[in-house]
Amino acid sequence: MSAIELGQPASGDTATEDSLRAAPEGPRTGTAAVPTLPAGTTLTKKDFSSDQEVRWCPGCGDYAILAAIQGFLPELGLKRENIVFVSGIGCSSRFPYYLDTYGMHSIHGRAPAIATGLAATREDLSVWVVTGDGDALSIGGNHLIHALRRNVNLKILLFNNEIYGLTKGQYSPTSRVGQVTKSSPLGSLDKPFNPVSLALGAEASFVARTMDSDRAHLTAVLRAAAQHRGSALVEIYQNCPIFNDGVFDVLKDRTQAEARILQLTDGEQVAAGEQVVVRDDQGVMTVVPRSEADPGRIVVHDVSAEDPSAAFALSRLDSPDLAHVPMGIFRNVSRTTYDDALREQIASARTGEITDADIDALLAGRDTWQVSEATRA
Ligand SMILES: Cc1ncc(C[n+]2csc(CCOP(=O)(O)OP(=O)(O)O)c2C)c(N)n1
Ligand code: SF4
Ligand SMILES: [Mg+2]
């Protein structure tokens, strides 16, 4: 795959949001407040590898993702003690054990909530979430969409293997219709979530898709996500050779991939081999042979478009048989983050408008109750 071009994020702030912005001079990067290593000091992949025995099955796609992340983290130039990986529950969620950073193997589906607390209170941390399709989209669906909606400065890596791996192969919210698993012996009836569409629907400011086996592409997406200030949702197609082997094979086979992967490169036409994406007057996008396309209707990707409609339309080009799959960064726009706004609000509350006496009055005020034995009965 070709390298990913990053667009300049557009500003989506209203006047009110502008007043809450912590850095009025312009968009800041995702790691702007995170301490960097002393000049002349660099870390290596080895520095980010822990001494824990890796317990994934042989051939699991998680190994490739781990290697890519361990290889990428040194380039951030941050102190290891200022990097945190929070996970939920699942095979993918074992990730924090294997990285030599701070980390928490937390509660099923709740990693975004825990990470939100960290990001809100510790601007000096680079906060990452690792989650699976089950963890993020079943039990954790609620937490995921609210983290994205709030635009908390978190990088959420969603390992999508379209199956519950850890619990030995039940269908998940991304399993395909008709998929036979241990919990759907006659075929899954559920229409799967498209994680990219879901994230865009939740107004995520950064949304991307990449693949475990394409290290260069994965690293480029991680780089852009780390730079982004706000929530970043990165869907990573990941092979589970034990319970759902080969579901993305057609995208990994070079002879087939070129005609199937719609490359998303900012400022360039969206195309896969000899096919291009065109948009009609209603904004609906379709894939057609280049020879049949009206040149004026060929879609040129605009990663920083304020309106998410085009990114959403691109996400709808996914086909269940993987005939067409857009890959890369769908959206990268700048808007006020929840954590920056919260810090600003707390700082302004401390300027004297609200005093300790006000807090005391609130605590001792009339809106409190005493529960007596008589009331309990
Ligand atoms: C409250 C609760 N419900 C259910 C489970 C069982 N459980 C553990 S991991 C998991 C799903 C994991 O799937 P996914 O997030 O896709 O991760 P993978 O193992 O595929 O990486 C489930 C249902 C649990 N541990 N706790
Ligand atoms: S069950 Fe699947 S996802 Fe889990 S470690 Fe094994 S190969 Fe990986
Ligand atoms: Mg899974």
C-alpha cells in the first residue's frame, strides 16, 4: 500500500468552543503536553517490550500489531512512564502486559471510560485503548460511542477479528450474516456493525482502518492518530487463525488486494486498480470501472472535510464479500476535546468566581437529607 498523506485538520469549532480551547494559538497535537525524552536520548523497540510471556496462539494477528506498535512508539520521543495502554477483556486486551509502558487490563468494555478519566486528569499522559470487536461493540458499545462523541484525547485501537477469540469462537457484532460459530450453529442472523460507520455516526474526529499484516500502513495510521488531538478510532483487521481464520485473506493476497482495496489518500482520487468511486447528485457513492466514469464525478478524498457525509458514504462502500474495502484515514478534523474543555472549566472555576465558602455552603446546604431509622422503615 502507498503511504498515507495527512491532510491539515479543519477547524470545526464554534465561537463558544473557541473560548474553551486550551491553546488559542491553534490545534495542538495529541501529545503536546506529554514530556519528551531528554535531548540526545532515544528508545528502541526493545525498550517497549516487556518481560511477560506472550500468550497468544501461534500465528495470531495480534503479534504483528504488537510488533508494529513496539516499533512505532520510540518515534514519539516520549518518556515511557507517560504512556498508558488501557484494555478491556479479550485476547486483544492482553496487550498492555506485553508493552513496557504503564497499562491496565481493565473491565470488559469499560476501557474507554477508564481512559477518559486518565485523559481528563492527566494531560501529561499519552493514553491509548486496545479493544476487540466484542469488547468495544458488544458490552462496551455505550462507552465507545460516548468517548468518541466527547472527543476525549484517546487513541482507540479496535482489533477486529469478527469473532470472540478469548471465549473460544462465538459470533461477535462484526461477524458476517450466516457465519457459523459455536453460538450460531445455523448461521448468524445479526447484521454486523461497520465500526467505521459507527464511529463517524458518533461524530468521531479521527477515523481510520488498517490491517495487521501491512506494517507500513498500520504504522502510518498510528502516527497520524498519535498526532491527532482528540478521539481517534483505528479499526485494525486482525486474523484469528483458530476461530475465524482467513476472513481477510483476499485483502492480503497481493494479486487480489489491488482490485479490492480502495486507497484513501488525501487529495487523491479514491480508486482500486482500474475502478474508481463516483458520487451522484444525492451524494451516494458507487464503484465503477474507470473507463465508464464521468471524470467530473470521481471522488477526490478530503480527509479534513468538516461535513462527515462523504466519509460516511465512503464507509458504506464496504461489501460483505470484501469486493471493495476502503482503507486508510476516513476523517481527520480538529474540534475541542472534552478533556481540554474540562481543564479550562476547572481553571476558570478556580479563579475566584466559586470560593471555598460556596463549596461549604453547597455541602451543608438544605438539599441534603439525614436518613433516620424511622425514615428507613
Ligand atoms: C461481564 C463479562 N461478560 C462476558 C465475558 C466473557 N468474555 C470475555 S472476552 C469476551 C469477548 C472477547 O471478544 P473480543 O473483544 O472480540 O476480543 P478477542 O478475544 O477476539 O480479541 C467475552 C464475551 C466476561 N469476561 N465478562
Ligand atoms: S483465539 Fe484467536 S485472537 Fe485469540 S490468541 Fe488465539 S488466534 Fe489470537
Ligand atoms: Mg474479536
